[in-house]
Amino acid sequence: MRKYIAKRALPLGVAAICLPFVVAVVAATDNASPIYGVSLPEGYRDWQVITVAHEAGKNNDIRAILGNDIAVKAFREGSRPFPDGSVIARLAYVYKSSPENDAVFPAPQSFVAGDPTNVQISVKDSKKYADTGGWGYGQFENGIANQSEPLIKSCFACHTKLDRSKDFVFSHYSP
């Protein structure tokens, strides 16, 4: 009986010790977008503002568009195509009337960012993403990569509607 328990206990003990490490590695690699493998860049919330946008219609959200140093420099200089290493982050929020201002004024007039809806990341790497104009895409909700391939495929499908001179980027720099 002791031999049986010893034979079973050792492998179970090793598995119990190793499992958290395996889960951590899988979790780290699973938080990337399907198709492109784009992840949330570390420190993106500290990047510079490129512009803000209100997307009306179905989404009805407000977005802060941020860029890493490479992207911001290209936006400021009007350089197209964007250089490899450019990363653009779109932070989307529910577009809502400001309750504080609504209490003071007779009608809603100030609109603010409400709850966050998603973060969209575009990464320029002309070799890695050659089939999509040099751009890779990802969308994240609550810091977790959305794994919907149809959703992620729709990114480039929409961006291809732009004039090629825009390098598939909708945003413009707001000084």
C-alpha cells in the first residue's frame, strides 16, 4: 500500500508544484490578439495624446488616441508611411452626459468619458504584417485580449477603405 501511495503521491506533488508556473506561462502568452499576436504595450497609459474622437452611431463612444514616441513623431511630422515600431492605442469609453453639469445647467451640454469599453492597439511592422499593410491589430476588454477572429479581421477590412496615402490610419494629429 505504501509503495502505491508513494508512486502516486510523487507525480501529484510535482504536478501541484509545477501547475502554477504552467498556468502563468499560458496566461502570459494567451493575452495576445488572435491572428496578429498583438499585446497591450507596457506603460501605454503614459503615452502622449495624438487626438480625441467621438464615434457616433452604433458605438457612440469617446476615444483618446495615444501613441508611443515613434508614432507621435510621425504624426507631428506628417510622415507616411508610419515607421516600423509605431504603436497607436485607442482607449474607448461610453460617451455620456456629465451628471455634475446636468445638475447645474438646464440641458445636457458637457459630455464625458464614462465606463471604459475597450482598448484597441495597432502595431506597425511592415515585415511581420505585410499582408495587412504593415499593421497588426488587437482589442482588449478589461485588459484581456478579445479572441474573436472575425472581430480582429474586421480591423484591417475597415482600414483598407482609407486612401493608401494615409497608411491605413484614421486619426490625425491634434496640436
